[in-house]
Amino acid sequence: MSAATRTIAAEARTGGDSPAVPRHIGIIMDGNGRWAAARGLPRALGHKAGAEASRRAIEAAGDMGVSWLTLFAFSSENWRRPADEVRDLTGLMRHYLRHEVGQLLEKGVRLRIIGDRAAFGPETVAEITRAEAVTAANTRLNLNVALSYGGRAEIAAAARAIAARVASGELDPASVNESTLSAHLDTAGMPDPDLIIRTSGEQRLSNFLLWQSAYAELVFQDVLWPDFDAVHLQAAVAEYRRRDRRYGARTG
């Protein structure tokens, strides 16, 4: 753990002047392909380097005292990429699901997958189920990995589920409110993100946690995801701490 990380973690424990550490951080991990292209490497090696950056981010978040970390790993739109790239991505995901569970256990990380897991087929679904079950008792860091995930599809699915409950007479339509919809999302029972980070210099959410990010602070960094490390996470948290989070209320 770096000195900066120790300082932030200590301030989080002692309270500080403002929330020193976001309770929940979401990261849009962008730039694997550009990182590989800049080095004349296949995109698959960019994705592999990106997986290593994910490991660094998980470790840094845990050291910093973050409670929830959500990584956008594979969007519902990523299925439109060339077949060989999709194959490389899904194969890499299966590899890490099989071989990283031990590291997650050792570091006290609980893994959850959000998104349409069924889209990956029974083999990957079995690996996901096993990894979630093995890490279910961990409490140091809650790690969500968004796979085949899209915020609009998530909201539409929640609306369908609510409509079905209304149609069956189980739910009074007059009682449907924001809490009702939140309870039907993939993130039900989880805190909304306080901070969303996007790498690679792009400045958009790209269909990531659209409902949940209504009041999140957004930080955009020029670093390509495979180069992301604890220093970049610390810089994003430092920027978050400088923000005045008013949630629409007037101050002063």
C-alpha cells in the first residue's frame, strides 16, 4: 500500500472533513484496443493487459477502504464486435473466473456478476455461479463485474418485472416509485455509485449504470485502461473529495 493510499484509508476511518473514500466506485474500463494498437500488438493482448489492470484496481480499492467496486467489463453492445475478438474476450473471462477466485478469497473480495449472464452460454454461467458461491462470505470488498450489461436493457427489464407484478395483482400501480424500480435492478440492495471513473479520455457513460449514477461524481482520465494503477485511482478519489455533493439542494 502506497503512502497516499494509507493516508486516504486512514482519513476514511477517522471521518475527515468530507467523505475521504467513495463507498461505491464504478469504472468504465476503456482503451485496451488503442493500447495494443499503439504497440503494434493484437487486440487480444490489450484485453489481457486490461485484465491485469483490473487486478491492480481491485487491490488498490481494497487497500483504500472502498466497500463496493463495479467494473464495466463487457457491454451488451460488445457482442457486435468481430467474432474473433468476442471469442478472445469471453475466453479471457472464463480463464479469470477459473483462476482468480483464489486471489479474491485471499483478499476478502466478494464477487457478483451483473448483466445478462445467460448470453455467455452454460459453461461460463457455471463458472460465474461457482465463483460467486465461493466468495459469498467475503466482506472486505464487494466486487461487481458487469458482463453483457447495458443500463437501458436493465431498466427495461425492471419495468417489465414491475408490470408483470401489477398485472398479476401483486403490486398496486399507485405504489410504484423510484425505490420500486431500484429494487428490480441488477444492483438491488447495493448502494448507488458515488464516483464513476472512465479511462482513455472519452467523456460519456456508454450505457453504464444509468439509473444508479444519477448523482454520481464523474471523473474522466486520459490514461488507457491497461496503464491504470493505484496512482490513477488515488487521483480520481482526490478529485472526488474536492467536489461539493449537494444532490440538488442549495447551499450558502
